[in-house]
Amino acid sequence: MVICYNVNPEAVLSQVLFSATEQDNQCWYIYVLGLIGQEDSTRNYLLTYHFDLRGSTVALTGNSGQVIGRFCYDPAGLFAVQFELGTEV
């Protein structure tokens, strides 16, 4: 599967604004001070990103607020493990 990404060239840190696949699955990424969400119009869902004090993603929630994924890091902040809790989306 080929995924095409549209990246914001004006941002200080890289920002993926939009992605699309060959099957026309389109996804938009939502930023405020950083990435807060991902909207998929094809499957009609919104993922919300949750962060710790370091700014690392620690959880994803779906449309109903159910936690669908958790992420853990080692003491140095390096990605250690991902837990997929549900398949709400």
C-alpha cells in the first residue's frame, strides 16, 4: 500500500497535515500547540492523542472516549512498548 503525506513546510517542527492511500482513505491531522488529533473521513472516526509531561504520546482515545491504545517509555524517554486495548475505530 502506498501512503502519500502532505507536510507543512512552514512549521518549526515537522507537521503531517494530510495523508491519503491508493484506496482513497483520507486522514487529516489536527494541531493546536502540537498534534492533538487525527480525523479519518472515510471511516468517520477521530482519534485524540494524550501526552505525558515530556510531550510523549501515552494514549489514544476514540470517538466515544474509550482508550484504544497506550504507549510506554523507558526512563530515558525512549519508546519501549505499545498496548492495543481495543478496536473501537
